Amino acid sequence: MAAAQPTSAASNPTFNPTDMAWIQLEIPLTESVLALTDLAPTRTGNPSVLALASKVAADQRQQLAGLKGLLSEAGLPSTNVHEGHDMPGMVTASDLLIAQQLNDGPFDKLFRKHLTDFLTQSLLVAKGEQTSGANESTKRYAKDLSVARGATLAGLK
């Protein structure tokens, strides 16, 4: 009987390239929206935006923990392979600099726009994972994220 090989992205056939790419994309996307939600308490006094930011932050922190668990399970490194990328749905460093200069109404509008973009992109890539992924845990997690993030998006409209 052959010895079991350590789990790694290269030696774990249950994680295909779609699974690995989805995990490695969702983590920085989620972290970027958390950076935006963290600004809300100092940029707006709007109770509905503050409540939304608080709920989104709590949800995203919980979802991020699950994504990092999948990253570990897949044997992928914790480095951000998308560092510095300006991708759809990503709240970039320049977006954050602009948000830090806005207050109240202008901040609220920008916050909702970036949150909508994030949720929309997240739903799109989660659909790809559910369709083309191989790892059942990852596909289920993508479905769960889709349900949660879809509900948040519906609440924004």
C-alpha cells in the first residue's frame, strides 16, 4: 500500500483549477469589501448605511473564515495572488482613498455602489465554481455564499 501524499494544490485531485482560482479570488474580494465596511462608522451618520455596513462586515468575516479554511484544505499558500489587481468587484486602494475623503451622502452612494459591484461579481464567479468546480465542499460553499450574498444584494435594490 502506498503512503498517503500530503495535501497540496498539486497533489489533491479533488481541487481542480476552478476550485483553486475561486478560493484565491474570493478571499481578496471579501477582504477588500471589509476594508470599505470598516470605514462606514467614521464616514457616515446614516443609520441604514451603518446597519448595512455592520451586517455585511459580520457576514463577510464569517464567510472569509470559511474561505480560508478551504484555502488550507486545498493546500494553497496564503499569499494573495491578486495583489494589486483591479478586478470587477474589487474595492481597490484608490477606491478606499476616495471613500476616506467622503462623508454622509457621497460616502453612502459610493459605499452602496462598491457593495453592489462586489456582490454582483461574487455571484458571477460563485456560479462558475458551482458549474465547473470539482471539490464538493467548495461547490457547496459557493452555493451558500450565493444565497447569502444574493439576499444582501436583493436588499440593496
